[in-house]
Amino acid sequence: MRYLSTAFGIMLGLMLLATVIFSSTSCAPGLAEFRETRSMMGTFVTITVYAADEVSAELAMGAAFSRIEYIEAKASIFDEAAEAWRLNQDGYLDNPSGELRQLISLSLNYGQITDGYFDITVQPLLDLWAGGLWQESPEAQQTIIDEALNLVGWEKIGLESDRIYFKVAGMQITLGGIAKGYAAEEALVVLKNKGINHALVDVGGDVSALGSKPRGKPWTIALVNPDDTSQSLASFAFSDRAVATSGNYARYFDPDKEVHHILNPKTGYSANECISVTIIAEDGTRADILATAVFAMGPEAGLELIESLDSVECLIIDTQRTIHRSSGLAEYLSEG
């Protein structure tokens, strides 16, 4: 599970957007490419649009950035003014915003779909590892984790029409495994409402596309080899889809890089069967969630889950550097 704040940048350098350069031959008549990057959600957010003029592009991108900023203001567990922070502090939240309620509702739904491998209640475990649990003896670690696991479980969150609450005192959530993808999708809604038909939103490596590039050309991204960043393992071409990747090589709690930030909610320890998981789905929220869940599940169970779902594909790299592909992934593989 990923943090919502600084760890939201873990995928920078992993998912590299293919360079998109406007020219009279690559764009539809009257459309030019415009791109802007801002520091948000503890990472960098890049929005690329094709529009008729700079003014309309800037207005659309500005509105999309404002939407992302608003979501961050609700979903952050580090900002004392945010709803998620207050929920963690008080154990309940009355009259939550529609955004936070939807994030929680989706999280509970996918907690069930993934058999608990996507679980937003792992924040107490993350706090323990960040606080130095890795320095304890294995026996002490197990004792502390066993106690903390009493606070973990998506089914221990209560969701009513006007209240979100924890059923066990001391629980806390993290929305790091869903909020980026959700924010990217919400930004696309804003862009579409502003008259944009071709756009790409990259929130710290979670990429969501509105349509294709002009003239029907797909968007392309490359998955960089974590062992050699000068090489790519695969390139994907897609339109009207989202791509999200979870990896274990960008944030570690210990100097020996043995304890990373993606936890198995059932054990309390770092998930240790994968190096990275890339998900292609119809929307960014689903892609973000499933990238985290499949990483925690491991390659065999994760691939089985993806094959059971409609309109979802994956590429999994396990710790032996073996690559696992879902049956429909070839549709998105690019030679370029």
C-alpha cells in the first residue's frame, strides 16, 4: 500500500511518457499540444491536452488541476484540514464529502473483490515499519505485528449515508493505493466538460487517457527496467484507458532495502513475490487499486484475479525476474 503524500512519487522514472511533439503532420487541423506540470499530491502531476488555442488549453488544465487539488484536500492523511486526517484522528467522520465517501466505498468494494489484499486500513502497520520496526528482532517484530493486525481489516470500516466510522479504536486508513488513480480520472472528467477530446493525465506515474491523440494515434508509455533504467521492458499503446504500476524498488523503510512500502495486509510484512505490477484498465481508479492488490497477492494469485475480471490486463515481474502477462495484454503491446 502506498502513502498519499511523499511516497506518491515512487513511480517517477518507472512509467515514462513517450515524447509527444506537436507538428502540422501529427495533429488534427487546428489542434496543438499543450502540457503543464505541477507539484501536487506529494508528487508531480502532468496534464497534456490538444486544444485549438492556448487560452482554452490553460483554462481546461487549470480547472483539472483544481479538481485534483480539491481531492487531495479531502483524501490526505497528512493535512490536518483534510477529511481523511480527521477520520484517522477521531475514528469517525460525519457528513463526509461525496469524494471521500466514494473513495471509501470503492475501497471496501475492492477489499471484497481482492479477498482483502487491497486494504486501506494498513496505516498502523506502515507507521510501525516507518518508526523502526525493522530494527527489532524477528520475534519482537512478530509480536508487535500480531497486535497491530487487530486494527487491520477493510470490513472494520462502517459506511453510512452520513457517516464513516471505524469499528475498532485505533484504526487508521491510507488512501495511497487509490487516490492518484481517482484524481486522474476526475481530472479527465473536467477536461472533457471543458471541450477537450484528447488528453493524458499523469499523477505520479498513474496515467489516464481521454480518447487518443489526434488523428486516432494511441498514447504510448514505456515500462522501464528497474535493474537498468536505460532499458525498457515493454511499451504500451492505448486510448481511453489507464495504466498504473506498483513497484517495490522506490521506497524502503530500512537502509538494507529489505522492507518496502507495499504490505501484505494479511501478514503485516512487505509483499515479497513481485518487483513490479502494471495494470491496464478502463479507468485510473481501478488500475491504481489493482496494481497494489496484485502486488500484494503475488504473481499466481494476482494473474488469476486479473483473468477473472473484464477489461483488465496486467504485466507482472516477479522476484526471479520472470515476466507474467495476462491473456489479453498483447492488444496493448507496442513495437515502438
